[in-house]
Amino acid sequence: MPPRIKVLIIDDSAVVRQVLTRDLSKDPQIEVIGAAPDPFVAREMIIKNPPDVLTLDVEMPRMDGITFLKKLMAQRPIPTIVLSSLTAQGSRTAIEAMAAGAVEVLCKPNAAYSIANMGVDLVARVKLAARAHVTKRAENASLVSTTTVAMAETTDKIWAIGASTGGVQALTEVLTQFPSNAPGTVIVQHMPPKFTASFAARLDQICKVRVKEAQEGDSVLPGHILLAPGGYHMVMKRSGARYYVSITDGPPVHAVKPAVDILFNSVAEVAGANAVGAILTGMGSDGAAGLLKMRRAGARTVCQDEASCVVFGMPMEAIKLGAAERVVTLNDITRTMVQLTHVKLAA
């Protein structure tokens, strides 16, 4: 029998610590090794007995959870599930938690009896989190200005990106490297409704390109990024020389909506060799078949490598299919996409 997943609970509420400990301990694959009332106590517990997964509240005495998470990821990365009443869908706190390195963000009900009802879901999330690969990152990595890859005109070129678990951090690193005249870019990040609008707004503040949650009929233009809205699929279409997107409400694909495959299939059909596709970190196989279709249509393709992925699921499946022309570290994704687009770099 494989070793049990060691979990440390960090929450200032004694009732919440008790309920989470009880619910997680019911599963034979999980061992709750401790429960801390604040990050300072948690730090000592982590040093003495390192857990495999943390559950982390946001509002706590002496240090808030987001600040602690940033410090943790810079010094001793541990897969972390942020569990807070502040992390409602689409909230700024939820986006900040994911950008800081959380592998999952769950909204904690206000009443203790409701917390007990989320036990089954939390057990499943803990098991997924235990499989995540997290690496050290600067405390302010999401806001660090990175070296921009300057490039020439890219008329009629299209970039398409798919990501899932770990994608908030990965996309932040990749997109902050985009120059202001990057090709029109379409992105699917697996997210529920309301999250995507907040994530797009946050990216728009820190990127040189414009970023927005896509709406029906939006044009795909150089220097602009369209992020598929949570709960809907996004397809790219073409009318003459104009690329634009359509937002559709079809059934989930690979149990997700939006699905990367839906977007990539459409990009293959309407952009062909004018496109570059990339798959970043994520669970499952969504996007693999679509990236292969893009490559067969003449597009250039790249996948994030295992070492830099939080979860090496989606890229791995694409690589297995032969869909990836290049496999590179996260920090080299943008530079590789520029090279595959055949544009001139600044001296």
C-alpha cells in the first residue's frame, strides 16, 4: 500500500480545524499530521514534519494566508489548497491565491455545518494536489517585470494556448513576456464561470498586451489576448482577412468547458500554417488531439516540459501523440513561439 498523503491544516478557527481534520481522516489514503492556527505555528510544524499538502485559510492573525503562501513558494514549495470564505468564484482573492501558487482554491462556507458537507470534495482535491509538482518562485513572481521578446510585424499570425491546473501561474509568466505587438492570441484556461473575467482583468494590468474575457464576435487582433469565458466553449472563425471568436454553449469535452480541443480544432481549420499552438501545465488530455490537428494543418507547436509543469498531464498526452514540435521549459515558451512564428528578434 502506498504511503498516506500527509496533510497540514492551517486555519485560525478551532471549529474548522476540527471539522477538516475529522473529514480528511476518514479517508485511509490521507493522514492529517497537524492543524495550525496561524502561519507562524505552521512554519514550525512544516520544519519538523513536512506535509505533502497544505490547506490554507486567508484571514488569519499575525500573517494572512496569501502572504504566507508567497513566502512558502519562494522557500519551501508545498502543494497548497486555499480554503477561505473570501475565495468566492471570480473574487480578487481567489485569483491572487492562484497567482501566488495555490494548486486549488475552494470557497469555505460561512457556517460550520456547511463546511462538513464539502468533505468529500476536499478529499478529492487533496489527492489531486498531492500529485502536483510545485517549484520555487520569487515571492512577487506574478508582478516581476520580465525581459520582453521584441518582434517585428506579425500580420495574420495567430497564437493559441491551452492550460489547466497550474495555468494561472504559468500563463502569468508567459504572457508578461509578450511584447505589445504580439500576434492575436486566443487562450483556454480551465476555469469555472466568473473566474475568467477577474483573471483577464488582472493580466491586463500587468501585461504589455491587452487582455480581456472573450465575448461573441470579438476580433483576434495583434497586441490583444482573448481568454475563453468560464462555462462556455470558444471557437475561432474567419471572415476574409478578419479572425474573430464565437462563444458557444455546447456540452463539456473531456469533462471541461471551455475545452482546449474545441479551440485548437477551430484554429487548425481557419488559421492552418499561420498559427502557433502551445499547451502548458494541466491535468488530463484536453488539447492533445487539437494540437495534433493544428500541427497536421501546418501550424507550429510547443509544449511545456515536465520539470516546469505543476501537473504534466496535458503536455505529456500531446507529446505522446506526436503533437509537440518543441518541448521547452516554461520560461522559454514565449521565446519559442516567437521563433516558430518566423519573425525577427530585436538585436
